[in-house]
Amino acid sequence: MSQPKNVPQVKSSALMGLYPLCRKLHVNPIKLLTSEGLSGTILRSGDIMIPYESFCHVLNRGADTADFPLFGIAMSSYQGLKTFGPLGLLAAESPTVGDALNVIEKYFHFHARGAAIDLQAREKETDLILTLNLDPSVSMEQTFELSLCLGYNVLKELAPDWMPRVKLLFAHSPLASMDEYRKFTDARLCFDQDKNAIVFPTQLLMQKPTPASDEIRSYLESFLEKESQGHDQPLQYKVSKLILELIPTGEATLPTIAPMLGMNVRTLQRELQLAGTEFRTLLDEVRYQVAREALERNYTLTEIALNLGYSELSAFSRAFKRWSGVSPQQWRQSF
């Protein structure tokens, strides 16, 4: 279900909560998806890229079908750090809230392309500004409300005691009364502003985040067990899946992945050896898989090298020749 790389896209995890919300509202979620040419199967996988504008249309159609103007903000109540998958857990384990937000900002384009977040710190207050670079004819109020409330939920997981001092700014006018909004969020909401942003005290950036919740850890576990049909997935499968998710961020390393699996580095190395493999072998296998897919989709060699964590194109070219016996250019020509 790959999309052209220049089309704004978002991971299907952004649809988290669509199914239970639609059930509450007596709306058929599959019809909402198929009306945009999306398969209902994407609700079972959080890592499929879908057109961003289709995502906006699904929210808008849901609000219209249910005659429920707060569809987006209600859906946000099902979302949080877990929406970002392994990246969310990586952020939660950062030394400070500022570091956690920097992780999300730096790698946000792997979750959404066509959207950008910009962290602007001032002396007393910091803005986390959200921009959607979509066709202006697309109605984006639902998407902004869901997205900023998702951001609020992330901050609430990282630093719950600071929430009374956080406010959300929306460029659009309110879609319902404040009493209706209060049923779905305790955030301070400000409408008809000059930007869409989360505003919070700059001091919050220096705070140590609350440890990752059991919920996000259990979500990560279910993410790693997907398609296992009730059987525990082999360790090497789990490691490879985390490598695949984290490789574009440069964080596909033993020290990052071991704690995600509840192990220290030495234990993970030992367990992989017992399984007849090692971390470097799995990393190379995933890199080779990603490289071949990217070559098929006509990404430039420089883009591929950077996405695989190589600082130089020559290092990627040497590695690819080691894996395949030919250079990336030769492999592409023969494909």
C-alpha cells in the first residue's frame, strides 16, 4: 500500500480510536474508510502510510455522518505516546521533557509527511506549533483538534503535574460550546488565534519525564506480537521489527532497543547468540530490505543512505555491495 513519496502522508496509527468512537456514535468506520479508498484492514496495523488528505476527509465525514462536531477531539482521547509506536517509548525514556519533545520533533516526518511541528522556546513560555501543508480546500479543523489534543495527551503522560499551565491555541472558531469540549478534554482551549499551537512554561522542558506507563509498554508488546496468531514471536523477529521502526531515526542501536525489550545490552546479546544470530546481522538484514524497497521506489541514493543511518553515501554503497554483490546503481538497473 505504498504511496508516492511526494504525497502528504500519515501513519495509520493516527486512526487510533476510530473504531471504538464510531461504535459509540453508531457509525460504520469501514464505510468512512472505503469512501476514501482506504481498506478497513489498516485499522489492524499502525504502520501503514495513508494519504494525509484522506485522513482529514475521514475525520470530516465521521463528524458529518454522526452529526457530532467534536469527532476529532473525541478521537484524541484514545491517543497518546502509544500513537507514535516505538518512537513514543523512545521519547518517554529521554532524560528531560525537552529531550522527549526534541525526539518527536526531529523524527516527526516519519510519522507524518505534510505536517511539521516547530518547538519555539522563549524565556517564560514555549510554543509547539503545528503546521499542515495540505490543499487549502481541505477542511482541517477536525485534524488540528485531534492533533493538538494528542500533543496535550503526550505532555500529560510526560509531566502530568504541569497540565494546568498548558493551553492549546486554535486558528479556527470553536465547533461547539465550551461545555461540550469539556466532556472530552481538560485542556485550556483558546480559539480564533493566529496559530495552531501548544503553549506551556519553558521550565517544563527541564523536567524529568514520568516513567513510561504500562499502557505504552503493553502497546509496544502487542505491536511486536502482531501477526503471531497467539504465539510468542521469536526474539530476533521483535528486534528486527524495532530496528525497522527506528532505523531512520539513527536510534536502531543495542543500547536503545535492549530496554524496550526489558533487557540490558549484554542479556540481549546473549539471547540473540542463543538464537543463532547477532544484532549486527539483524541490522544488516533490515537495512538491505529497506534499501531494496527504496531503490525500487526510485529514492535517490543519498536519501536512502541517510534513511539507513549512514553519514556518507560511500559507506552505504560499500555495505550494499557486501550484501548483494553489486552496487546500488547496478542493482537498480537490473531490477
